[in-house]
Amino acid sequence: MAAGLTLVPMVTVDTRDVRVADLVRDADRERLDAATAARVVLRLPAGQRQVTLPGPVAAALIRRAGVVATGTAPVRITIRAVVRGAANCWTSTRSLAVGETITIDDVAPAACNGESVAIGFVGGVPTVRDTVVAGAALGRLVPATAGRVAPGTALTLRSIAGPVTIERSVTTMQAGRSGRRVFVRDGEGQVVAAPLALVEDAR
């Protein structure tokens, strides 16, 4: 059993899962083996971005994983601000044959004008029903290749500051993959980088 470790007063995590390594000081993490460090001891409630645990409660959680840590002060856990994607309207960037899957590499962002070619869905994935020419309006859909977004995708940037949640509309400046940071620009031209978390990845 690892002992003599110290709890952190606050930590920011990227998902709802809180692991042993998240709750101890950086200097102490090196003393944990990989399996113990990665063990999930708490899952934050859905929709809740911040939780404060009494020190004894945090210590009890990691004790179940065979880790003893000292500290009686509260531990504040916050989920990092992320951007979440939704369905947007697109045009094709190349000709697509019947039966082809429409991927993020085949499309470019476009205005939603109500016009679109016939698109079907196979297993929830957008699929070409009639031959599509380059530049054709595809309408509103989520391109295949899970976990990726194209430049120009409209997103919502969500930031958490204590009990306050702030959301603002942004647009991606580059292609991005879920779980990685992506540069986005808001309506005032401010550019920030934030981890990308697509709706289908939320747990």
C-alpha cells in the first residue's frame, strides 16, 4: 500500500472520471505504479462541472485503491472547459458516388439554405443515395470519422468559473480531433485554444 502521499487542494480534469493520480500532488504521482495511478475512484455526476470533496472523503476514495494520503482540507475538482460540436450544414468538396460514406475530408462548411441532395444514413453514418457533384449542398449532418471536426465548424465554448457556466459561440480555425486542443475564434475575433469534446463522446 502506497503511503505518505498528500492530497491536492484543487484539480482540473478533462472527463467525468477522477483517478487516483488526480487527487495527489505531482511530486507524489511518481511513487504510484501505472495501474494504481489510472484507477478511477470517482465519476462526477452528469451535467455537474465542479465538486468539492471534504478531505477525509477524498482520502477514503483513494484508500480503496491501496493509497494512503494525508490532508483534511477540501479538494475541489473541476472539469476543464471544452467545446462541443453539433450538426452543421456542408457542401461536398469532391464528387461522391452512390453508397459512399460522407467523411469530414469530403466536406466544407456552408450556410444552411434549406437545399440539399438526398443523403441516407447507414448505422447512423451519412451515406450518399444519389450521385453527388463537387460543390453540392449536403444540408445539415454530422460527417463520419468520429472524433474529428473540420475548419469553420460552429461550436459552443463552455467555461466553468465556480458555480457560473459561461457559453459562447465560436468557430474552429483548424481541423480538430476529440480529446485534443483546437483553436477557435469567437464573435469578437478573440482566438483561444480549448480541448474538443464532441457530443457523441460525452459519457
